[in-house]
Amino acid sequence: MRVTVFLVTAILDLAVAIFGFFILLIGLNGFSERQATPTLIFYIIFCLTSLIILSYLGTLVAKAFVEKGWMNKGWAAIVSIFSTSIVTGLLVIVAVFAGFALAAFLRANR
């Protein structure tokens, strides 16, 4: 169950991060390469780090639900996958806006 939860969560989180990456690319239209490159690097590192951490956290949440007897394995897996994917979606939104702020800061401080 833990491997399945980790892989499904990682795949969903990666899909959300790729969607956010395209939103970031569209938003960085008009910025120079010198201003956009650190923003893209920041976004990629942030999303990969959060993907790994939250996928692992999803396995811990599912394990805790089962051990405490609150849910069976199937429901625990579904709840942990969706909850950690929602948190990842929120973190991607934060990362996109932080990327825009970083690009604007780099543009203002040439």
C-alpha cells in the first residue's frame, strides 16, 4: 500500500507541477532570460522537493489511518492521496506567485 500511495501521489503531484510550470512560462512572457532563469530553477527545485516530501507524507498518513483503525487500507490510501495532492496544488500556486515575485525583483534590481 505504501508504494502505491507514494507512486500515485507523486504522479498526481507531477501533473499539477507541470500545469503550474506552463502557467509560470506564460506569466514570464516579457521577462528577459536573465530574469526568468532563476525563477524557473527555483520553481523546479521547489516542486521536486515538495513532490518527494508530500508523497512520503502521504504514505505516513495512510499508514497512521490504518494503524489507528480509523479506515481500511483502500480508504486510507484514497484519502491520503487526495489530501496530499490538494496540499501540493496549493504549494504550486504559492511557488508560481513566488516565481513571479522573484522575476519582478530581478527586473527591478538589474
